[in-house]
Amino acid sequence: MRLLLSLSVLCLLLMLASILIGPAGAGIGESIRALWTGDDALGLVMREIRLPRAVLGAAVGASLGLSGAAMQGYLRNPLAEPGLIGVSASAALGAVIALQTGLATALALALPLSALTGAVIAVGLILLLAGPGGGSLGLILAGVAISAFAGALTSLVLNLSPNPFAAGEIVFWMMGSLADRSWLHVAIAAPIMAAGAALLWGSGRGLDALTLGEDGAASMGINLRALRLRVVLGVAAMVGAATAVAGAIGFVGLVVPHLLRGAVGGRPGRLLAASALGGAALVLAADIAVRVVMPGRDLKLGVVMALIGAPVFLQLIWRQRRGL
């Protein structure tokens, strides 16, 4: 309980910092007053640009952190991450097609809706390939195959793109960013993320039982088929929605559960809430770093997350190796 309270306070402080930090050059008090009562340009910036960016950053981070904890708990593998089932790669493919065909320019909602369509198709293919009674191995193999195929198709679109500007836009989008996001993006992603969170939230008991193995979980009355469907649909909804509005952001679902697993006693069910809050805090901190480190350059959030996540993950591997 103390851990969740500490992470909640950290998330609130980082959200406040994310709202107050920006190129407008206004003071803290002036920015806070403009957020609540300002009708001028600063008030518009605070309510329509910075606030939705902070809310979306917290939602994306929570989605990726919660999905990573659920995948690691279900597969009983600390190296599992949300992109393992191919949803993020398929969502990226849908967005790339929208950018390449010009739909993203013609229609404001074409980009996130195309990405969500790619995620839905990936879920259908995963459930079809893994089969109704397939175990975790079938899920992994299906996810790897779909992810590889979606990645190959994305590379093919880039390779055949006759427009260098479209190719550049695709590459930049795939790096991940929260810049220029609005309440419309929040409205698109939030209901889907909430539905995915509801599915994963109810899987805690089953994930705890899975630590005894599939046979042990089944003997405790856990419906493994229903648990797998709940985890796959929940992860797909949250990761697909996050990728649709923010692009490809890696390492959150892989690193955050690692950092917090020891604090919850290694129980997958208790790790879900902690990872959601930890993921939100990590993405908010990285998005603040994007604006502080190089304010004059469009530094992408996915690049910063990779620079943060890769060394942390390597350190965790080194500590685990020394422990063994």
C-alpha cells in the first residue's frame, strides 16, 4: 500500500511538472492561474496543449506498464514485454499505411483509427493461430510470427515509398511522441485503454496461481482458456490504443515490472497496479526530458525511452547474473 501511495504521489508531481514545463516562458503561479481561469493565449496553451499531453502521457505509460506486468506474469518469463504478441507492430503497420496512402492528411482521425484496425486484426490472427486450447508457447510463436510479418510489411512500405517526405514522416512517427496531441487523441484512446485495464485487473488471482504452473493453476479452479483470452484482449486493447496515439514506445513494459517486482514480493497480481503507476511515472519523466534536454530540436519520446530503458535493463541483467 505504501508503494502504491508513493508511486501515485510521484505521478501527480510529474503530471504537474509536465503541465508547467514548456516554451511559453510563463511563471509557475501564472501558469496555474491560466490553467483554471485564463481565457487568453496562455490559458489555451495550458488547457488544450499541455494538459492533454500530460494526461495522455500518463495513460500511455500506465497502459504499457500494466501490459508488461500482465504478459510477464502470464508467460512466467521476466523477458516478456507487450510487443511480444505482435499488436504494437501491427498497429504501427496500420498507421504507416494511413501515412503512405495520404489518409492521415485527408482525415484527422485516419491515423489512430488505422492503427487500431491493425491491432484488432493482429488480435484475431493471434487467437486463430494459437488455437482455442493453445498454451503460452503457441501464443508466443503466433505473436512472434505476426510481429515479424508486420515489421516486414512496414519495411516494404518504406522501401517502395515514392515520396521521401512521406517516408520521413513515417520514420518520425514510429519513433514515438506525445507532441501536438489533443483531447481528441485522449478521447480516442482512453475508453479502449480503460476496457483493457478492466480485463487485466481481474486477472490478478489467475496470474498468482500460474506461478505454480498451469497444472497447479488448473487444480485451483483457474480457467486457463478464459485467463489467456482476458490477458490477450487486455494487452491488445491497451498497447494498440497507446501505439495508435503515441507511436511505438518501447522498454516501458519490459523495465518497469523488473524494477518493481522485488517491492511487491514477486507476486504478479500485486505487480499489476504498481507497474501501471510506475509506467505512467516513467513516460511522464521521459516526456519532460524531451522538452528540457533539447527544447529546440524535436527529440522523440521513443528515442529517450530507449536511451533510458536499455542501460537500466542491462544493469538488471548484470545484477541477476551476479546473483546467480
